[in-house]
Amino acid sequence: MKMIPTITAEEVRQKIENGENISLIDVREDDEVAQGMIPQAEHIVMGTIPENLDRLDKETDYIIICRSGVRSENVARYLIGNGYKAINMTGGMLDYTGETAPK
């Protein structure tokens, strides 16, 4: 099985603080993002990714986020399998120390 590219939660935080233009997708459930998500992230619940593919651009590198990094890895694998570029944020929001805001 092909390795999914990864990035750590700390690396994501540094990119945001450096003002880098990155595309984040949070695939957690509504009740999870209500407790706080990275403000720059777009929220697309994991189960709705297939019907939301037309919102995504095949030239963009998407960083996929969930609570611990397991669901996001599955979503990243699915996106890559469908011709998109995706990177899994390992450790998920459990490891993220940057600013968050409730959705």
C-alpha cells in the first residue's frame, strides 16, 4: 500500500504562524469542531467527502485533519486514490497546540 504523505501538528502550526498559504480540511464531526478547530481550516465531515469532491482542486495540496490522525489518514488515502493531493496531519487535533476557535 502506498505511503500517505504526513505532516506533524507542530509543522502545521508553524506554517500558519509563518503566514503560509496552506489548505486545511477538518474531517471531524460537527460536535467535535464545535469544541474548536483551526480557524483557517475548511470543515467537511468525513462521511460527506465523496459528495464534496467537486469543491476541491486537484492542483492543491490539502492537509487533512481529524482528532488523532486515523480518520484523516483514511480520507487522505481516499483523496489520493481519486487523483487529489492530500497530506495527513499526524497526531490530529490532540497534538495541535496552535490557536483554535469553535465552529
